[in-house]
Amino acid sequence: MLSVAVSGLCPFGFTLALLTLSGCAAAPTATDTVAAPPDFCLVLTYHPARGAGNIGLRQPAHFVVEADGTLRAAVGPGVDPGLMPPVTARLSPPQRDRLWNLVRDARLVDPDPKLEAGDPRPPFPLLQPLSSGLSTTVMAHGRTHRHATPAPLNPGQAALLRFMVELRGG
């Protein structure tokens, strides 16, 4: 019995025993690297605002990352989010993991793992298509997260967009 085994310990030893036995893991933070879920997919559409060159992308862009790591991208005038862009790269597992972490850091997925798959409540308000800004659809853990951010983007979203441009090859 645990109470008998630790009853002879001094208060410090008892506390140490409890800490050792508890083994609780802290929830991941924005700085922790977390492996991308196997069903992770991302659809990202960017419409630049005037003077939005600080992100490194001055043209509209549409990116699709499939669960197998296939990256599809279209950049330039006439980008249509309704069309599937051509394949431009295959992401390595470390690239997929980094992308997943950037999506998490940009707060584009609900970090609460207690929400059940299929919960009809979206974690963010669904907005109308934007004339400038970032629209994302993230699928992971059996859930779909949709988010739209008018320009200017927050630092996490800007970092995500820069990484997408880097993965495409500039």
C-alpha cells in the first residue's frame, strides 16, 4: 500500500515521492515542438493589402497542404481559391511538423484537446471572404477550423505565410 510505503519518509521525502509518482505532463506551449497529426491539412489564401510588402508576398496566393505532405501553390494575379493549384513540393516530416507548429502558434486551431471530434461549434467566427488578409482552413484531429483575418496579419500569421512562401521556393 502506498500510504505505508511512504509513511516513514520525512516531509521532504514524502513531497519528493509524490512528485516522482505523479508524472503529470504539462500542456504543450507555443515554444514546444509538436508532431503534426497524421490528418493535418491546410488551405491558406492570402490577399495582400496595399503596401503589405513586409511579409515578402505582394501578390495573392493560394496554398494547399495535403495530409501526405503534398504542397500545392499558386501565386499571382487571378489566383482562384476555388481551383486546386499545381503540386510544387513534397514536405518532409520535419517541415510538416514545423508548419503544424506555426499554425498552432498563429492560433489557427483550437488548442483545447478536450473538445470532441465533430463538435459543431467552430472555434473561431466564420467570416465572409476578405478583400485583403488571410483565410485558412485547417483540418486536424478529425476537426475543421476556419479562420479569416483582415490585414494586417499578426506576427504568428505573418511567420506562417513567410514559411509557406519559403516552402514553395520563394
